[in-house]
Amino acid sequence: MDMLPLSFERARDVMVDGQLRPNKVTDERLLDAARRLRREDFLPPERQPFAYIDEDVSLAPLAPGRVLMEPVVLARLIQALAPEREEKVLVIGAGTGYGAALIAMACGARVTALEENEALAAFARSALARHAPTVRLVTGPLARGLAAEAPWGAILIEGAVAAIPEEITAQLQPESGRLATVLNEGLPMGRAVLGERTPYGLALRPLFDCATPHLPAFAPRPAFVFP
């Protein structure tokens, strides 16, 4: 889809009114933030013309194998997570920072963005400084979360996972902590889920199907093949 003849401002309106609203994104705070936040500034220059397509956008050459999540999928995950004002929120696999910025702008939450890829983290620092200066960026292994600053009221894993590590579940606020991500054990299609921490573990609720790529840190392990 060629976005060049369309201004980025107009493209944002089209994304909100043509993608988000018709696909069950109803939170007006989130819609308003998506309309204002310059998604193109969270992409490498060569990828900016594709900022508002209704697909995942590759972050190559900055980080081959990583993507900026499809607008509808990201918005619906954030809407289901329902971050509250001043709540502590952790975004795991924050990439270039767009999802973290969207949460901060829409909900006024205290957002920490966790990223392990140095090139993405450097890009995110610049983009967040311009558009969401309240977001704090931390570098470290994604699969371990950020236990030193737990508990978290809400956690977004911004990409698909083969399984949700118990180490991350344990970092949620007891009784009220929520986690949103895409769960995919290696099939062509995954399922967005919302998890709520209970005394008995993480209770998962399916949300919708989607084909979000795995975050490398959470990809399925290769199956053993007999020689």
C-alpha cells in the first residue's frame, strides 16, 4: 500500500476511523492518542511510508526480525489491559517505543519500556524524548521482565510469545495485576490474550486471533528431531 500521496496527518485519521473504530477499539482516550501520536517517527526513515498500513511493519534494517505491531492488534491489547492513571505499567519488547508512548499518552500511566536490542533502544530513546518524555526506557533481557521494580499493575508484552514465563507472571501486582500479549505455540495464527493474576496463577482470557510475529526472546524452541 503506497502511503506517499497521503499526508501523515491524514493517514493517522484514516488509521483511526478506518482501522481502529471499525475493529472494536472504543476507548476514546486511546483513539485520541492514536490520532495525535506520530507513528512514523517510531520507524526508520525507509519504513515511514508504511507507518499507517493495517499490517505489522518491519523494523529492518534497524533490527531485522522485529516489527512495529499492527495498529489494531496493539490498540486492542492496550484497551483490554486498561491501564489506569498513575498505574505502574511495564512494556516488554518495547522496540522503538511506540506502544509505550501510546499508553502514556492515552492513560497517563507511569510507563517503563524494556528493550534488549541496543539499536532499537537507542532509536526509542530519541523518539520517546520527543513524544513521550515521561516514559522511562530500560535495557535488559526481555524474558526476565524487570523484577527489581515489581510489582507491576499491568504488563504488555509487545509481540507474540510461545509461553508466558512464570518469572514475569510473578512480577504482577497480586490480586489485580494484568498482562496482555499474543500467545502462539508455533502455529500460523496466534491468539491475543488478557491474563489476570489470581492466588492460583494467571487466569487467561482469549481476546481475538492474530498473526503477530514472535519476539525472538519468546519464540518456540526448535523441536528435537531424531536422526
